[in-house]
Amino acid sequence: MARDFYEVLGVSRDADEEEIQQAYRNLARKHHPDVNKAPEAEERFKELNEAYSVLSDPKTRARYDRFGEDFRQIPEDYDERVGAGVGAGFGGEGGPRVRYVRGGGFGGGADFEDLFGGLFGAGGVRGPVPGADQEAELPLTVEDAYRGGHRSITLAGPDGQRSYDVNVPRGVVDGQRIRLAGQGGQGGGDGRSGDLYLRVRVQPHPQFRLEGRDIHVRLPVTPWEAALGATVPVPTPGGTAKVTVPESSSSGRRLRLRGEGMPNPRGKDGDLYAEVRIMVPPKLTDRERELFEDLAATSSFDPRTPR
């Protein structure tokens, strides 16, 4: 699975040249092997250089935007070849473009535009013309993205529905692309087929909030657990873990569980942050009320007094 060059530099697809240059300088300074001695620093630095070499050149960037990571394999006279085969009335100025479509996913569907129509069945193409790359969005739950695994998905195309076997890597994050080689638009003549890219979209979750590979979750605790300290269960996408709540913990305190965030096959796993939320019983028993009244009469603590 190739990483998108925009993702590598941490910029949006509509970033201007100055933004791209600034992002590269900051990241290159951080990951240069002479400065960063981490084992993965050299590979990361090479990745940054490749991304910048492509996106800093307007013509190369335009080809990358149009054809994806295989842009280097597309012949320079691509438009002339297609134009010769189609004639007037197809593609218009600038030639055919890859269509970014929405939908798809586990149990869902996506509509693909037939990018080349009957072009290659009509004859007249001069030499092999590669097929266009296509892209669909792949919605995943946080749990699906965390665990990964093989999935069978169905997408709707111009010739009806088609099923694909997809290997979702463990720990994919929002925006990453999964490449299905040769599953895109068909080529003309002996031209190779394009690729199908499934862009991951991690869906909102009622419990988990993602920031990169870090996961944030609320941790409800009782007043006595917060005051006295306790070891309590905390949900993670991979199952239930245990976290120690230190004594005298107030609401808003964040407890860090190292490595319990999203897995990272290429480096350090993310962390999970559990935010303490003190909860009181919805209805007090007589004994609970008595104990709280005793506490109120005994304690001099005032949370509204600056400390």
C-alpha cells in the first residue's frame, strides 16, 4: 500500500507551492538521518524527498494528481493517443480525468462513471493505451481500521456489481489508500488496466475519537474511585484494557496507555488517552446520602477556591 504524497508531507491536495515547500523543510529538518537517529528516519527522509520532488514540480504534480502513483508509467503522449482514438467529442479539453466517487465499503456500494465508454471497442486507437486509475471511498469503523483483515466488498459499476477481495492492513488511518492493482479502467489495445484505489474513511464513533494514531476515550469513574484511586476497565478498539486511576483524580485528568492506540506497521503504535469523568449515582440511597452528608460536614475542600 503506497502512501499518498500529500499525506507524506501533511498538506492538503490544494496546497500551494509555498505550503508544500515549507512542509518539506520542516519535516526534512526533523527526519534528516544526521539529526534523527531513529531506525526509521532514513526511510522517512527518502519518502519525504520523493514526495517533494513530485509535488514541487507543477507538471509532474499535475500528472500525479491525474493518474496517481503510477503516473510515471503513463506515456507523455497519452492525451494524443486517446485523442486519436476518440476523435472530437470525447474528453474535451485536457483529456479524460479520473473520477473520484463516494460510497463503497463493507456491505455498501459505489457508482463508477465509465471513464472511457466504448472507446477501446470502437477501434482506431494507435498503440496500447493504459486504462485510467479509479478511486472509491471505503468507510471503516474504528474497530475495522484497528484490526484490519480480509474483506469482501461489492461496488456498482457500469456493467453491474463487482466483488473484490480486499486486504485491509492493520492500523489504517483516515485518508490512506488501498491499491487493487489492475482493477481500474480497462486499457486499449494491449494497454494495461488501471488500478482501483480505495481511500479509507474512518467513521465517527460513539466512544473513540481519533487524532492521527492516538485514540481518546472518556473514562467514567465514581467519586470514591476518583478520590481513593482504583484500577478500572477502559474500552479500546481491540478489547478491554485496565487503567490505574491515581487517587485525588479530578474530571478532565488524562491517563495515558502507551501503545494502546492505532497500530502502526511502519513504526511506533499510537497511544490511548482515557479522560476521567466523575459520575454520581442517578439516585442516592438513604445510606449514600448519609455518607455524602457526613463528608460535606467534615471536608473543608472547596473546588471554587483558587489553588
